[in-house]
Amino acid sequence: MTKGNAVVIGAAGQIGRAAVQALAEDGWEVTAASLGGGRDEHWPGEVRAVRLDREDGAALAALLGDGADVVVDLVAYGRDHARQLTVLADRIGSAVVISSGAVYEDDQGRGFDTQGEPDGGPRYPVPIPESQRTVAPGDTTYSTRKVLLERELLTMGDELPVTLLRAGAIHGPYCRSPRELYFVKRLLDGRTRRVLAYGGRSRFHPVHVSNLAELIRLAALRPGSRVLNAGDPQAPTVAEIGAAIDAVLDRETETVLLDGPPEGTVGDHPWAVEHTVVYDMAAAERELGYRPVTGYVESLPETVTWLTGQLRGRAWTDAFPKMAASYGTGLFDYAAEDAWLKRYDQGAS
């Protein structure tokens, strides 16, 4: 006997692969919908993989047919996607939708969107509860679109119970913009020194895909209208992350610390936040009975193995074009780093 039927939208992506597997193994009858309609080799054979254009509301309605006990939407942004779901509320028992910790702003109105401005780095409480204020909803940025999505869905109340998961820095295999690449590629390239801004103290709460999948599984079992943070049990500093990846690859790297922000590209990295970003997980533990499946350090060997495999025989920009578009090639500007280190060494002598 199954727990019911679940439709996962965005099933071929990083989170989708893990979510489909977790639901199927827990006894759900799963339809895995994605643009290409592919399936993961680890999914149980009974998982049904189908093609779906997320922008096509009629196709989504046809896919749902007479209804689904739970819809897991991993690719929803903004008002239009929210309304695609709310229009079909009479066919959906409950929903689980991925949001983002980027929706939060501090008490001075600073958030992820203001980080490039003078004194724009947000100073959040540590840890950040779900009651922390959010940016205004809108269509201009990733953060404002996620808030708009949340507001639209939560107006449905009991008509469409929806759990919104505000995810931290997602990591694990199949990531299109893997932050860990910053350290892995440097080690594979034979770099023995690195420079980290903000004294290596940056903490940007990560969440492994298996922990997100566990939250999705639990929310499917306990429908309700709510927002919950999604994070790992640990939130290591960037210096700790670098040391942990060194250990996985059995390398040693000298870390040179910049007390302040990056100097151009030097010292910059994908976790570069001036002030700590850590999410409070108490509500997920209380409301869902959430217990993490893995921790950050424990999950690293699998991630590093996957990354090294993706890099084998090709440029990182070809392996991870989305990351190259998001961060640029400055993350690996070794010439600028070497010139900076030369000046640093001369000044220290």
C-alpha cells in the first residue's frame, strides 16, 4: 500500500534527484517531471518519469489529471508559478515548495541584494528564525521573486496547505554552481596557497541535498501552511570548509587571511559574506520531527568525488557554465593572486 501519489516538478535537477528517491523509498507513488523527462539511475524502477515544461500551465494541469496527494515544486519563482499551483488547488492535497534563505533582510533593510553596496552586508540575528523580516515582494531579483511566490501561496491557507522551505547554500552532487569547486579545482591545479577575505570567518549556512530531501519527505507526511528554514546541522566557516576539502584530497594548503573584504578578485570566494548567515532549525525539528541525514563534513567525500569526475578532461567553464556565468572567471585568477602574494611576502619579510 502506498502513502499516496506525489508529483515532483524539476525532478532532473540536483534537489529533484534526491527528493524523488526519498519519496519513492518511503512508499510514495512518484511521478518525476522535468523538461527533458529523464530519470536518475538510482531511482526505483516504479518511478514514472515524464516531460513537463514548467511554464505551460495547461501541461501541468494535464499532468495532475484528477489530482495528486502532494506536489513538490523545486523550480517555482514569482507570481505566475504560484498561480499555476493555486488555480489547481482543488486537485492538490498539499504542496512542498523550495524557497530560499535569501528572502531575509536585517532590521536596517539590508539583505543579499544589498551586499554590493557600501555597508550593504546584512547583519542578521544568529541564528535567523523564520519570523525574521523579509524583503518586499517583487519581480526584480531572485530574493523578491521568492518572497512573492511565498506570499501568493500562503494566501491559500487550508485550501492549499503548502510547506515553503527556505534553503541555505545547497551542496552535493549534481549542483550546477558548486561552491566547493573553488577549493577542489585549486587543489587539482596544484595550488599550495590561498587567500580568504574576512579573515576566513565567513559562515553561510549550507544544506546538503539529502537533508533537503528529508525535509521534503517529512513535509509530505505532515501537510500544513508554513515556512521552515532548511540547513545542515553544521555551519562551518569558509576556512574550515577549505581545511575539510584538503583532508578529503589528502593535501595541505597554506591559508593567508585578509582581515577585510576581497581585494579585487583576491580573497573572494562563493561563501564571502562579511557577517554570519546561520538559519535556526528549531521549527523544522519541532513541526516535522526533522533530524539531518548527514552533516557538511561527512557529505564532502561524495561531493568531491563527483566534482573531480566532472572536471576530468575539460575546462571548468565547460563543466559548470552556470557557475561561470554567475561568478565569472575571477574565482581562479591565479595571476592576480600570485602578484598579491608576492607583495604580501615582501611586506612580511
